[in-house]
Amino acid sequence: MSQTGTNLERQVADGKFPLLRCLGESEHSIVFLTERKLEPQKAAIKLISAKGSDAGAQMARWEAAAKLSHPHLIRLFEMGRCEIDDRPYLYLVMEYADENLYQILPERPISAAEAREMLPPMLEALAYLHKEGFVHGHMKPANIMARGDQLKLSTDGVARTGQTGNAGREHNLYAPPEAARSALSPAWDVWSLGVTLVEALTQHPPLRKGTAEEQNLLPQSLPEPFSEIVRNCLRPRPEERWSLDQIAASLNLPTGSKTSPSADSEERLASPADRQTGANAQDQPTFANPGRLLVACLFTLMLLAFVVFKLWHGTREVNPAPASASPPATAPTSVASPSADATVPRQASADTASKPAGIADSTQQSNSAQATAPSKEAKGANSPGSVVQQVVPDVPRSASNTIHGTIRVKVKVTVDPSGDVSSASLISPGSSQYFARLALQASRKWKFASSGSIPKSWVLTFEFRRSGTQRAAVPSR
């Protein structure tokens, strides 16, 4: 690329896609944040030079990849040709990802529990690509992305199985030994997955012993079953490498290409356009997440607890307290619940009720049994600076176990007259982009009293610890 991303910012591609901010660039491409008029949401746009004979072939690869549809693949939207500053470009507009694995690894390796959560959706996406006659060909941490709570693989670089001559692909760190002389095959992705897994767990890719034909040197610290998986992914001969089904079996996941994603998950993840066309949405291979069974059991237990609570509460209402008893003081605080979106106010002690406009509370999972619908007092609170509802970041146990000390994140929010958060931005992201993203997502769902006298701007502070998450809110000056 002859121009840098900074030089192209604020330009417009094809008269309709503003290049809002450079997200990253390489020798061959630049990626920007953009917006789509069809769906008013953030998207990413990639620009590559349209000079040379490969431009037509590149457009054909993107058009083929755009027909793929899977919950764990980044969706491709529009593509075309444009000119910016009298230079020809190809552009591709795709789904925007909040973060990728490459951004996390400089701060910390992922835990074994996180690797177990990461592998099923990655295996699922790769199995779908291979079944449809494609190879990813670019498996590496930067292409394992997070969009909300979903893990997704990049799609803009996929190619047909058997393709050859993709410049630069055979020279990267994640390419297998046969890359220089062989066409793309599913075994290529298996090798790249092995390299990526080592780097994710140790922050360093494996070292080769000399020639490309020899086995890689693997860290002794790799836990099982990942050590066995990596050894079998990084076999020099492609025909000796494990298949995706064998990797899934080593993790005690269901195998087989006839399984498909559940209809409700497909409906939830697909855009309205995808639901209308249904392109390639059938017979998609999947590897079930073993954690889903545990979540279902926990949900059932919580439902039973809620029913018992309601029955007990109903009995107390039949025999109300004497009229002379004064009602307890209440204050708008919240407790942790299985879903970050389900945080609601709870009854508080008198000393809590006397807090000023700035409030603070801590998240403890043991309090979840006390969660009820927001009280009428909380909903109608009109005192200046009243916080009606807090939303606690939903931190997986595997992620909280990696915290040493305290990760402090500050977010500034703007509140509209109805008490909803109209905008949120990071003031201090702390030491982890992952936890900063969780704090930012939770901040957007806070609610304040609907009064013209409430402060329009607030600073929310989240302190992440292994024992739980503390949060506080104070008016912004």
C-alpha cells in the first residue's frame, strides 16, 4: 500500500463508506472503522490496491466467501472498486469485531479453561469451511475475533481447497512445512491451529528445530489435553495430522459432520438479510459446548429457588406486618445475577440509604438469590443524581482467575432526560482491553432517574478482582 491509514482517514470509499478511523494496516491492506447506511451500526472496511492482474481474482474470492453463513464466521457485506486520491482500490465491508486474540496476548496468555471455551467454536467454523470446500489459510491470533459474547473467525482471506499461488501465504509463521510446494488443504488449517494454540497458551509460537520438515519444539508447560492436540496438529506430514473430529474427541466433544447449529442460535446470530436468504445455513457442522449443560442445570435450580421465594413471599403478604411498623429504607443498588443484563435494585440497609449521589457496591455471586424486579421506589426515584439500575460486567470464572490484584476501568457516560445512557466512552481502560470492553458494554445499560435535575454526565468506575467486581458512580464535573 502506497498510503498509510492515517492519511486516508476521513475520506469516503465509493461515496458511501466513511473511513472513520484506521484499525490496522499491513503491507497489502488497510482496515478502517466505517458505517453502513443499510444497518446503522459499526462495520469494518478493508482497502487493498486494485493495481495488478490479481484484482479480479481477489474480487471473485470475496464474492465466494460472502455466500458463507455460519455463527462463528465474520460476515461479509458489500464489496467493490473505488478511487481515493486518484488511486484505485478494492474494498470489502464486513462485520466489526470488538477485539481479537492478538490484542490480549501481549498482556497475558489465555488459561486452559479459556482455551477449552475457544476451541469448540473455532473447530465448528473450520469444519463448516472444509465441508463447503474452503480452507481458512490464515489461522492466527489476529484472526480469532470477539464480537460481543461470540467468538468468530475472519472470513476475508478464505480460499477454495486446492488453490495455489496466494502470494505471501506460504511464508508466514503459521504456514505448514508443505506450504511452498503444495495447494491449500484442510491439513493446512490444522497445522495453523496448533501453532495458534501454543501461542495462545504461552504467548510465544513454537520454535522449529532447523529445517521445515522437522517437528517443532514444544514448551513443556503445555497442559493436557492441549499438549497432545498440539503434537498431533504439528506433525510434518499433512496426512499424519489429526482431523478436526479427532481434536474434538480429545476434548470430549461430539464429532461428525452431520450435526448442525441449533435453530435458535442461528436465528439469534443472523442478520435480517441472512434470515431472508438463508444462504448456506443448513447442515452446518457443530461441536457442542459442554458448559451449556451446566448452565441449563444452574438455570433450573435458580428457577426453582425463585418459585419457592415467591410462594414464601406470598404467604407473608397474607399476614402483613402491623400498620405501625415503618417500612425499611431503600436505595438503588444492584446485585450480581447469571446475566449481566439482569442486574436489578435490591433492598439496602439504612447506612446504604444515606449515601450521597456517588454510590459504590460490590458484586458477589452469593447475592443472586435476592434479585427481584426493580422496586416501585427505585423506578420512581427523582432525587438528583439517583442511580436507578446498575449493570454488572459478566466476567467468566476463567477470566477472573487470571486477575492479579485489581484492574480498574473508568467510563464516562452521558445520560439523556429519560435517564438512559446515550453514550459511553473509556476514560481509563486499565491494564486489560478485555476487561475494559466488558466495563464499556455494561456501562451502556445503566439507568438513572428521569429528572431534569440529574447530572448529564457520570463517571463509572469498575474494579475487577478475583473475588468479584466493585463499581461506583459519581457525577462528572
